[in-house]
Amino acid sequence: MITTFNICLVVRGTVSDSKHPPDGDVDPYAAPKSMGIFRMIESPRDTAAASAAKRIVANHDIYKKWNEKKGESEQRYYAEKKFVYGD
């Protein structure tokens, strides 16, 4: 795949939800490492799926209120809209 798609660099951030390589499993980065095209880059902040899920849960009430307000606005629009009839 690396050759087919002419990949010249494979990167992985330092923040991850899982351990690489997984215990007793094959390193998914073995091929690019052996080719010398693998680089580990410092992740600027915690962007793992677990942290995203925590932010979603933390912001659930804000989203719920925003969505209810949006729904009310849409209902008002449909209730008050008028059709313009032309010639």
C-alpha cells in the first residue's frame, strides 16, 4: 500500500486511546519503521477519542438547550411563513 499510493511519510501523534503495539500483537507501524519513513509527532493537546467523549458529555446540557432553541425557531418560521403568489 505504501508503494501503491507513493506514501513518503507515516506519522502518529503521541496521544492515543490504545497502546501501540498492542500486547502480543504485530506493530502496525513496522513497515514504515523498517523503511525509515515513520515519525512520531508531539500531539498539541489531548485529542484522543476518550477526551472527546468527555467533552461531549460535559457539553450535553448546552447542546440540548441550543437544539431546543433551534427547534422552536424552526417551528416559528413554519408557522409564520407566507407564500408569495406571482403571475
